[in-house]
Amino acid sequence: SRYTWDPDGHRIADAEKGQRYLLSTMLGVTQGRGNTEKEIRTYLQRSAAADFTRPQGTIYYMWNKDIRSATRDKCFASMAAAITALGVPAKVQQGIVPDGAKDVTGMMVGAADFDLAKSNIVIRPGAICEHLTSAGGILLNTKFQTPLSEFLRHGAAGASGTVVEPRAIQAKFPLPSLQLHYAKGCSLAEAFYQSISGPYQLLIVGDPLCQPWATPPKVLVSGLKAGDVVKGKLALTPSGVPNGGRPIGAFEIFMDGHLVARSEKSGPLDIDTTKMVDGYHELRIVGSGADAIEAQGRVILPFKVQNHDAALEVKAPPASVKSSDKFRVSVRQPGAKAIVLRQNNRELGRVQGEAGDLEVAAATLGRGTSMLQAFSEGDVPVISAPVRMIIE
């Protein structure tokens, strides 16, 4: 998103003459013909685990005489050959879906209706599967055509479909190059948006960051280890180990989620912790590959700053709480003027003075995993380590 592009898709330096893009997908849809919450959690977890795994299997281009196949099947053979040349098996096969295949790492279908359960296929983690048809993205309660959610229900990382009648216009659907971009190491969102000329009627659902075939560099840093307690000035040196012959082209340094530096080469980085609040902090160094895809590797180092020997005590609530319940959090720091409890940047409650209890309704956090932190105010402010909770 920090790059600027001209109308023909070329990267340009003049920000006033170009446009920036933020790529997005819908993570899941639960209404109508969408997926259940359990199905969505399952396919997103499968997708996250598929990153950088180079899954073993085959990408299938399904050919038949349906207009939905004929609209784009002229490119199938050349794309399958290009993908195979990368070391990722791909082939063109006649039919609706590859019946009985247990190794589906990707699939492009040209049919309005199909039954994956009866086809007895196995979709491997990380796969992009989609079909060119009018109602694939219409998830209202209807029996008209098979929806994209069927692919996700059977384990795909992402799928797409149009939400209104698109006609058989190729520009409104992904080109067969979708699978080629993906096999080269692009993320799911990058692969989709590079293969669509007119995405305005298309709904893409799944994990936008899934990168099964990416080859990220390994990022290293000297001068700090996870869990260190530090004071004064730190001298850090980020470096990287190329993966697949791709060296690191740039480093980005984040402190507590904020970008503080960007460099095109490794080198010393000085951090003055006396200018930081005592307590918990997180250093994140991201290295991007020196090629067009820029696959990223990262190292995350939690550490504690202790320049003033101040301590913020947090009596943690239970690790798991039902959403219908309330829980208490006790906080204490001698000399503090106030202590605030936050979920991310959202304030949940405030204690005036150096100690007290806070009662929180679990439902206000939302179901799933939450991270809570206490922040003290006063002459010596301190940040507590995050407390992880699961709201059921």
C-alpha cells in the first residue's frame, strides 16, 4: 500500500500521479448460504498453518463445454505449464471437479452446480478454489447455483463469486493466472487482485494473508533476546538469512506496533530506553525479500524496560471466562496516581490512586482470545505484561 501505481499497473514514484491500494477480503460470512462460525475458524486456522509449507498436491484447471469454462479455458494449458515449471504440479482435467482427487492444492471450476461431498475430493490447506458463475457470491437463502462457501466448507483458504449477474465477461472473474501468482509466492489477496480486471461485482472470502508458496527470509537481531530486562541505551543490529536465494531488500522496525525506522540494509540501531515507559514492550523487525513479491520474515522480541525499578502488579483473571459472566482484575503500583485497564487501545476501566479492583463484563470483550494490559499514570508510569484471556 505504500507504493503508487499508474492506470496501467506500473509502479511510479510520483504520488500525485498515481494511486495506492489496500487489498482486502471478507474473512467469513455467517448469514444465509454462508459458513458456520466453526467452519470459518477451521478454514482460517488451516490457512494460517499453511503459510510457507509448499503443500504437496496438484492445482486443477477443470475443462468442459459449459460457457463458464469456455470463457477462460484458452489460458488453462499455458498457465498449468508455467506453474509446473515452478515445481508446483498443475494440470488441465476434463469434468466439473476432479472427482476422487485427494491432493487438491488449487482448483478453477467452470460450472454452476456441483457437490463436493459426493465428489470425494480432499482440498489441502492453503488452496484457492473458485468457479465462474452468476450466483457464486450471492449468499442469501436460495437454491440457485452452488455458493463459494462450499469450497470453504471443505477446507479451501479462499474462494470468490459475484454478487449480482455478471454475464460471461472474463474481466469480472479471476484469470487462470490467479494460481500462477499464488504459486510464485504472492499472498491470497495479491494473487486475486492481480488476476482480476473488473473486481467490482466480486466477493472474495478467505484468508488474505495466506502464502503457502512464499519463501520468506529469516530475520535475526543481535543485542536483545526475548524476555530480556534492560535499561539505558541498547545497540541492536538486524540481519537476515536469505531463503531460496532471495536476500533481504529492506528492514522495518516496529516498537509496540508503531513503525519507528525503515532501512534498505542491515546496520546498527540505537534505542534509548530512558525515553520509554518502564515495563513491557515488544520489538518487531520485519525483513522483506529483494524481489517483486517481497515475502516477509520477522522476529518478535518481548522485553522489559526497568530504568526506575517500578513495578505494576496485576492479579490476572481466570484464563477462560464465559461471555455471560463478569470478572475482576486487581491492580497495584505504589505511588501511581491512576491505573487504566485496556483491551488493545480501548479503555475498560480506571482506578484512581495506586491500587484497586476493576469489574469487567466479559461480553464487552467479544468472544475469542483477548489481550488485556494495565497502564499506570504518575511520576513513574509503567506498562504491565499482557494478560491473555479466552471469552467463551
